[in-house]
Amino acid sequence: MQLFDNNRMSSDHSAKAELFDLFAEVASALSTGRRAEIIDLLAQGERSVEEIANEISQSTANTSHHLRTLAMAGLVRSRREGTRIIYFLSGPEVEELWSAIQRATEKARPGLFNLAEAYLGQQEEMNLLSRTDLMEKLSAGQVVVIDVRPEREFSSGHIKGARSIPIDELESQMATLPEDIPVVAYCRGRYCVFAPEAVRILNSNGYLAYRLEDGFPEWRRAGLPVESGQ
């Protein structure tokens, strides 16, 4: 008595192989650092090709190539706005994928923290605040929260109650911040340089400053209060 149908098993394995090849195809779309940068950037809000190229220090042609690869994998989508092509993430699951890659890399590659420190600067002595703690202090009016990302990103979405002070305007706007309560800065995420730099500037000028442990995308995914516009 034949327990298994060899033809059926072969057919099933062929379908399984195609299925897993498709998973690998989507994963391979993130096989370069520049495409990962694009996903990280679009997690803050939609962008034109030219804006993305400027942010990741690539030519428009190279950036368009990366975007086509991401679009073919279904990770980004686009729409036309006049003569410009605007790109955006295809869904929240893309953000979750990018976040999972970062967490897996932190566990798998210990050297990541040395690279992060080389980019972000010393983090050990920096005051960090968790999302839970920030929510409590913000609700109680015990902190001032500043979003130090570019203003366009703030307009796309930000922590409810936060003020927009882009990092390149911080020194000129510092006098508008109260000196008697702590200031909490946040930006694009754990590997964004804006918030650590803001905390250093504020601390060096006599403010008690904290950095949110991660950034706006993580806050939003956690279901915490957000708003958009100015």
C-alpha cells in the first residue's frame, strides 16, 4: 500500500519552493543599505524622488533604480503630483519589517553598537526616556517635547503636544524653551542623529534634556497619541 503520492509530493514541494522564493525576493529588495535608508526615510512620510536622492546622497538616477526595485517587491508605491513622482510605503507592515530587521541585527551583530556610536556619538551618559514614561510626563505637563526632524516630517505626523524645532533651528529657537522643566527631543528612530545632537546642544546650554528611547514611527506603531499638521 502506497502511503505517499510521489507526484503530489513533488508538486507540493514545487509550490513551496515558489512560495519561499517569493519571500526571499521581497527580502532581497532590502539587500543594499541605500534601499534600507529609503524605507527608513519613507517611514517619516512620503517624498519625491529628488528629495529622497538628496537625503541619501545619491544621484536621481541611482535613487530611481532603488525605488523601482522596492516598488517591484511591493514595499513602496507611488503617485504623480504634477511633474513629480511621489513615493510612500505600501503599508504599516513595511515599517514593521524594517523595525524587525533592526532588532534582529542588534542581537546577531554585536559590532552594530560600535558603528552606531561612531555615527550617533557617545550614548552612555545621555538621559533616555521610555515611551511609557514620556506619555505619563507629557500628560502631567511635566516636560516639553520637541520634534527635531525637518518640518515636513512633523507636518506628516508627530507626537501629540510636541513642538516642531528642526535641529538646524534649535540654537536660534532655544530661548523660546522654558528653563524650569525638562525638554525631551525625538526624531526618526533609534539610529537617527538629530535627537542625540539636540540633547547635547541643550545640555551644554544649561537645559535638562532627555532623548526619547526611539522615534516617532515606534510611538505611532505603539498606538500612542499622534496628530498631523502644524
